[in-house]
Amino acid sequence: MSERRHKSRREKDLTTRYHAGDLDEDQLESGQRFTKQTKGAEQNKIKQTALLRLAQGDAAADIDTLPIGQVSQVYSLYVEVEHETGVRLCVVRKTLTKLSETSIVVGDLVRFRDTGIVEEAGRPGAVIEQVLPRKTVLTRAGSFHAHRAQPIVANAEQMLIVVSLVQPMVKWGLVDRMLVAAQGGKLVPIICLNKIDLARESNNFGKHFAAAQDALGQYQHLGIRTLQTSARDESSINEITGILKDKVTVLSGHSGVGKSTLISAVEPGLDIRIGPVSIVTEKGRHTTTSARRYHLKIGGYVIDTPGVKQFGLWGVTAENLIEYFPDVQDGTAPSWRTDSYQSIIDSL
């Protein structure tokens, strides 16, 4: 004998209300309209699911003929890739994920295959089939050995290390670590001492400024470019503009040193003071606090690294660290440089 399905409390309540005349036609039509609204979401969900399934297949033999794009943003399941024909929302081929030693990062050059799927925001979907060799790389803090590296930026050309005399006060030991991170990752480091105008208003300006001049002089002696800037000074902005133009530059420095103010002065309207970036798909909200690449109208890109408090040291060991401290090696380093060297040695 077949069992009769018992109605739920909600079903009983709706039935009772309908027979009692409490549930009018407007309310019924509202439910129907809701169903129509969710139909589009369901269709987009199907598209996203199809895109993810395409990534599970095996790579084809025509990889070398596929277009090359560059990663501008990485999310949990998706990768944003820029190409001259437009931005793609990509997934990564599963076999590539399994074979790769590291994950895909901002700046990676990749070969992708269009899928014919267009996601809700109008971006074409694609599958990343190959990651090309990296020319440079920066790593996340805690990755002090090459075999433990956790890259966060690839193929940048230079690192602009922004520090300030006040609010917050510069820590030269941290600058030294950033220099090693940049040079170890094959980027050209540039030190920018910012907020000179604000420092002049502080009570201890003379003392701090003199110490900063000594430090910058030491770095210049080592062949590292330095500059002193103020967002209020036109000549400073012109110098920064010349440094960033047609280059791929990683911005580094603690919050509050004035990175965003400098970049806004170079290109009004570009604000890098952005919190966690997220993308909404039918698989949920995918948020990142990793590196993000911004195009400059003057030519080139800047890459900000929010959430990255300290870079790791790519390929740096206790044995080769001395190569990044030639002044320590030849005995001409001031005490603070020697202390920086020892501090890094202790962390390796």
C-alpha cells in the first residue's frame, strides 16, 4: 500500500490561507515573478559549472598556437587574464594545476583557450592551458627557501620601496629585507623617501633627516637609486612619473607611507586604497587580498600587494646572503646595515 506524503507545516499554512482568502493573486504572482528572476541566475550557474568542467579535461596538442595573455587578478577559483582582445575570466586546466610547482600569480604570462561561454558581466570564459617561464618573481613572507617559495608577483621589472620619515617612521632594516627580496627576485629596487614636507614640520626633523641622508647615501654608494618626494611637490611627481612610465612596478611599503597619494598624483582618479577585491559568481563570492595590477595611462603598470606584510627571499640562503651586502663583506657597512644582515641570517 502506497504511503501518502504528509504536508509540511508551511504547506498546510499556505493551503489554509488560500482557502480562507488570505492569499491573494498578487502574492501568487509575486512568487511567479521571483521564479522568473532566479531563472537567469540558474542559467549563469550552468555556464560557470560548464566552464569549471572544461578545465577538468586533458590539454590538447595545439598549445603553442594559443593566444598569450597576462594575469591581472587571482581569485580562489578563477583567474582574470588581460589580452589585447579583451579580459577573460579563466579557470586553470586541472592537469596543469597538478603538474605545476606553484600556483598562478599576478603577472604570469599564460596561454589560454576560449570556451565560447560568456559570464554574467559579459567577459568571455577561457581555460588556462600553460604558464610561460617567469623572468622575475616576488614571494610571500615565510618563504625563505627556493623550494618553499610562495610567489605572489611574476614578471615585474622594478620595485618602488616607499618609506617615510614620519607617520610611520622609516625602518631601514625592513628596507634592507625588501632590497634583498627585490634583487633576489631579479627586480631593480628603487628607494623613495616620502613625506619630506610633513617631516619638516616635526620637532625632530633635523636629527631624523640627517640620519636618513646618511642611509640614502649608503644605498647610492651601493648603486641603488634613491629619491626624496612629496605629493605636494611637482618636481617630485615628475620624477615618479618618469620612473613608472612604460615599466611594470611593484609598490612596497607599509600602510600610511603615502603610496596611494603618490600614485594618485601621477594619475588622478586612480585609487589603489582598495580593500579585499571580490568577484561574485554563482559558485559564491571569491575574495582576494593578494597582488593586483593597475594599468597607467602614461604607459606601464603598478602592482599593489595589499595584505602582504613582508616579502620572502627568493633563492636567498645563509651562504649567498653576503652577496646582497657587499658593504658588510668589505667592512665598510655602518652598524645598522650589519645589524640588518645579521637579522636576516637569523631568519633563514
